[in-house]
Amino acid sequence: MRYLGLVLSISLFFFSNNSYALESKSFTLENGLQTILVRESKAPVVITQVWYRVGAADEVDGKTGLAHMLEHMMFQGTKKLAPSQFSKIVARNGGDDNASTAHDYTNYWIKLSSDRLELALELEADRMQNLRLQEVEFRSENLVVQEERRSRIENKPEAKFFEKFRKTAYGDHPYGRPVIGLMDDVKNHSLEGLQDWYKSHYAPDKAVLVVVGDIDFDHAQKLVEKHFSYLKHSQSLPRKPLPKIPPRKEAVRLDVQDDRATLPQYYAGFWVPTFMMADADEAFALELLSAILGGDASSRIYRKLVVEDKLAISAGSGYSGLSRGGELFTLSAVPGSGVKLDQVEKALFEQVEKLITQPISERELQRAKNGLITGHLFAQDSVDRIAWLIGRMSSNNSDWKLLVEEYPARVQKVTSQEIKKVAKRYLQVKSAVIGTFHP
């Protein structure tokens, strides 16, 4: 184990002091399809991901869940394929496929052996403009989505609470809408509405194609051109920018009681910038702030509230930094038996205040940096993760190299003063949305 630790330390030193480059090639077809190819030859596999620049944030009130509903329908047949044949063809060729919807994007992926790359590209190009939306499949899949909503949200008190918490935090901002949609909206989806959504948002100029794996660039580009060049450019308007949320002048509180709840919970959320926004330096500082405050069992919040004072059975912080219009930085805790929620709130903000006013030791700072960089390096072993980060950034017109190639060096550059600065600027009680949930 000593040798493993030595190797890891050397790796951390190298990657945190030097940016490193992947073998990549980018090009854009005449119809607007942005394509990014990355060679990763550790294994003879390839993953294709098609990222459409549309998600729940692009919907309107009364029609929530459209993006997610169409994601389901994208597997239900084209002019060439019968319903449900898409995934069966991938499986017969030894592959796997799936999709996901979020506020900022809808993403479809196929993973196969590298000699099956053309199959993946052919399938994705076909459903980009040849989807057949039919009433029978729509009605069946709509019931599936309704049941998904029940199982994930309606029948889970904690999930229902967090949906309300998010709505309270974002208000009328598009991020306040649930990705899966509100139940009444889901029930009222129509085939015509889905058809309009598909025609408006599914086109090569509104998508990013990412291919990562054991590939030859020239061959892969020829295949992309063969299968996607004939697709038509969209005629719809450009994507609208997200509105800004005005600064909050006082705390907003949400208290939810639910007979089905088994444990009380506390959440505090703060509106903060992300890697997608103008100043990425703050995003890197916020990521380290989260790691030091409540990232794991060695973090300040967990040690103080859970281990030392026994105020909570779990506690921590959260920050992803990957939304195009801002993000919630969260502090959360599940109080221990007999502990009141206001005691937990006081203890959480005491830890924030100590971080702002007292020194952060070099050892604590470097431990947090090592943890983030180690997780990043291990993730690079996965073609899935590399493709996901590239697509996530590129679909929001951001430079993917920031979080793929430059991440270790940027993390290592962050100072303790920068971390204190973002904590003082953003983690103020007066600007928080505070949610309490209890039986």
C-alpha cells in the first residue's frame, strides 16, 4: 500500500501542476452539427453521445415535462425502425444505450465495441429527424412517465419536499420547474405538443455529437459526415438566454410537515455561479469550499455536527457547478434524536463563520485539493465520464477543456483567501432559502 500511495502522490503532483491534453479533433458540419472526437484506446470500446441544447428550462408553465416525455418517445420508432427496436439492435450488437433529461439538456448515448461505431452513428442520425410519433406508443409511454413521477416523487416524502424547496429557491425562474414535469401537465401532454417540440429542438445545429473511445479520427469523421451531413438545418429561433435571479435581500423559509416522514431534515440553499458562467475562478473556489465544509466524513461539518457534538446523524454540503444559469450551493443535515432544527441551523452557520474568520491550514486545503484531483483522475479511466463532461460543457457553449484537461491545475491554483471570499460573499443567512421537513 505504501507503493500505491507513492504513485498516487506523484500522479497528484504531476497533474495538479500541469494541464494535460487528450487526443481530440473537433469540426462542425455545414448543417451546424458540432462534433468532438476523442481517442481513448485503453479498451476497444466507443461511446457516442448526442447532446441536444434543450431541457426543462426551455419549457413553459403548464407544459412541464415535455423534454422528458420526448426523451422516452425517442426509443419508440422511426421511419426505418419499429417501436422498441432501437435498444434491441444495440443489445444484439453487444452494446448498451440510454438517455437523460435535465434543465439544460437532453442527452442520448450508445456504448459499443469500437468496430460498431458506424451502427451507433446511423441509429442516432436516423432518430434525429426521422422519428415517428404515434398515438398508441405515446399513450403507453405517457402512463410509464406518470408511474415514474409517482414512484420517484409523489410516493417519496423527501423527494416531494425537495421539489418544493427547489421551487421556493428558484421561484419563477425556469430552474424551478421539475424536470419530470408536474403530474397534471404530464397527463395533459399531447402528440401534437411533442411533435412541435421535436421539430423545434431536434436538429443538427441544435446538437453536439461527442465520440470517445478507440477510434481513428479520419475514419470517424467520414462516418459522421456520411450519416449526418444530409440532415436539415433547423428553421426555429435560437435558444433564449436564461433570466437572471435578482439578489435576495432576506432569507426565505419553507416549512413542510408530512405524516409519512420518518426523519426531520434541514436544507439551506444559496444562489452561486458555476463553471459555465463568466468567472470560473469562483466556481473552482466554491468546489473546494464544499469539499472543506461538508464534502465527506473528514469535512468540518460532518466532524463537528455528527462525530463530535452528536447533533446530527448526517450532515454535509453540495455543489455541482454545471448549470448554465447558476446553481444552488446547499448545506444540509438530518438532526439526531431530540435535537431541534434550529440547533442544527445554528451549528451549520457557525462552521461557515469559522471558515470565513479563521485560518484554513495548508494541510486541510491540500487534502481537499488532493481529494478532488484524485476523483477527477480516476474518472478519466471511463470513456463515459470523459464524454459526459465534454458534452455537458459543449452543449452550453463552454470550453470542455476547462473541466477535462485543465481541472487539476485550476484546482491546485485556488488559495485559502479565495475560498474565504466566496464563502463570505455567497453563504449569508440573509440570502438563503431555508427548508425544514419533519413529521
